Amino acid sequence: MAMKLYETMERRLCDVQPMDGETLRFYCCGPTVYGPAHIGNFRTFALQDTLRRVLELGGCPTRHVRNLTDVDDKTIRQSQAENKSLGAFTTHWTEKFHTDCAALNLLPPHVEPSAVAHLPQQIEMIESLIASGHAYAAADGSVYFKIASFPGYGRLSHLDTRELKMGTAVDSDEYEKEGVADFVLWKARKPEDGPNFWPSPWGGGRPGWHLECSAMSRAYLGDTFDLHSGGVDLIFPHHENEIAQSECCTGHPMSRLWFHINHLLVDGQKMSKSKGNLYTLDELSAMGHTPCRVRYVLLSGHYRTPLNFTLASLDAAKSALERISRAEKSLRTAAGVSTPPLYPAKAPGPFADAFAALEDDLNTPEALGRIFSTLNRLKPDQLSPAEADAGYQGLHFILQALGLDLSSELQAPADAPPEILALAQQRWEAKQAKDWSTADALRKQVDALGWTINDTKEGFTVGPK
């Protein structure tokens, strides 16, 4: 089947196919390298990585571009606070980002451009926008995009449902989302920027954050490409502004498809430093949680719905991965092989239904649940070597699609962790209240984490699948 995703602009499922019939070209907004990325950032990157893996394993080559924002308000402000040069500061955090990506088994993008390295392309775009009447220079040397010049503004975020407040100009990269304002393309040099400015036809300064992605995506993917992705928080204003400046510059649609990943909550709340619930990979590793467990949790909820992260969910992921590891070892023994297959494995085999779930709107929780359902049916001691090998190869195929590395997860069996028991209790209470849809959804959530609920006359029991 063809890969399908929910397209943000059209608000419907669309086929994901390369416009040139050969390679799917997609752009992902990368990190702003001013500190360690947190697990909310990595939910987006892990799901984008899974999308790429599913496409490639399904036979569709990709060209994956993910940028580095190494100049903006945050990078300048923090490097100045630490009395470091912008280049040294952002290089340090770029290297840290790459280390975390490798730990989470994220495939490196085919191209990873930085904003500072693409200043000429950004200046060229600004010149084109001024010449065509879509941008104007202010007296201080800043340049702004004229929102009123682009009638299509707002169609990605469906701004017809909001109050439009036009006629003002916003200089900050981090402005509020309640209204629409002319946004900055080139920011004139200010004393607080220190030495962080570059020459331009309008004087010393630097590019605006929104322009950076338009210039870099165009440089490596062309005027129109297949898919653009990021977190839902980037839909407005960042991606809306990208569309406006790109399409006014080129005269062509920027991206055929828009794919956005919903927020990560922590213990039911929005992440923030002030609440102390903003976790990095290093912090979780210090608590004894492997990156593979973190990735498992990040994939355990559907990308279109908020995912509630808890520390207990990492314990549930540990148990789920241990069960998969034991099943993998049993299939390997029955198949008579000694080493994992090289990437990519041959085919999904008996795990074809799990792979089909991934191709159907990247339904990662459904795919995880189907893995355990399939493992429950496969009895290694009842399989021929050929059947066991098909199961072994298929398991590695689906694990490669999900980017899960089992190497650190083979442990002794564990009892159901508290979070699984809590979900099972919520499901029981929903069932008693005859809220069948909620009860069914909770059962599927437990299934996806590798456990099964068995109803009894007195209540229920929970055990491994």
C-alpha cells in the first residue's frame, strides 16, 4: 500500500509519493542549537525518522534535509550571556545534538545545512521580495515581509477562524500568536547583538528566523518539494511565514504536503523549566533509562494526538522491549542463525500487519500492539527453521522501521509496572461505566506497551502478551 499521512493544510489523509516518481524530498525544521534538546523536541525528530524508515523500507528512496538554526534571538542571547563566540557556542550544542541523535538511533539527514552558512541565499531572497513588492526596508535597516501582499496567507493554519490584526511590524523571532503582523526578513544590527552581524545591502544585521528555512529548503530541494515537517507549534507563525515568503519569491507552491507532530506533555502538563519537568536524554540516562526505552515511549502515542510522558512509562517500555528481546532470541535459535540480519531485513513476513499500520498514517501505537499480537501467535518450538527465519527476519524488519535497537534490553522478566496497572484500572472503570470507546482505547494502549488485560468475574488480571 502507499504511505498515507494526515495533511495539515487539506485536513485529510493523503498519499505520500514523490512528485518526480523517484525520490521523496522532505524538509524538517531542525533544532535551535542554544542548549540540549529535550524529549519534546525528540518526539518530533523520532517520528520524522520513523517516517523516513517506513518510506525507505517500503521501496521509496528519500532525500531528507534537516537544518540547524545557529543564529537567532536565542543563540545570540545565550552566547552573549556565556561570553562565548556564536560559532563556538553553537558548534558545542550541535555536537551534543548529534550525540543524542545517535543514541536515539536517528538516521542522519542527507543534508544538514546551517543558517549562517547560507546567508547569500537569504539575502538573494530578500532582494527578490523587495523587487516584487512583497517586502520593504525600514528606516533602521531592517526589512519586513508585507503580509497584505500575499492573499493566501493563513491557509495552512486556517487563520480565517482567528482575528487578523494587520498593519504592524514585528522584529522578534518569538512574537505572540494572537495576531498577524509583517514579520522581519532582515534584522538591523543592535548593540545587544555584539559582534553577531553580517553585511547586506540594507546595512549590518542578520536574517530573521523564518527566512532561514525558506532559503535552505530551496537550496537543497528546489522551489517545490514533497513534504515539510515540524511540531504543531511551528504551524503558526513559522511555517505560515515560510509559505508566504517562499511562494512570493518563487511563484510556486512551497511543499505539496505538510506533516505536523503534536505536543509532548509531562505528567499531564506542558513542559517548562520552571515546572522542573523538562527532561533531556542525559537526565533520563542518569536515572537508568536507556535511549531505546525513551524512543519506544516517544513512539507509543499517535503523532496527531498529544502524548503524556511519565517516568513510569519508561519502566513499561523496559518491560515491553525485554519481551521483544526474548522473543527475538527464541526465533533466532529456532531459525539456526547467530547474528541479526543486516539493514535492511528482507521483508515484514508475519509482521506485515504491523508494517501496514505504519503505512496507514504512521500509526505507531497500533504497530507496536500488532508486534505483540504476532509474537503471541508465533511459537518458535512449533515452527520449521524456514518459518522461524521468516519470523526472525520480519521482526527485525519492523524493528528497523521503528528504529528500535534491542542490544541493551535483554533482561529478566518483570511484573506489570504501576503505570500498566493504572491504565488497566482506568479501562475497568470505563467498562463498568459502559464507556466502551474509552475502554477499548485503553486496552489498545496497554496492548501497545506489550501487556494484555484478561477480564475475570471479580475484575481483571494483567500479564505479558
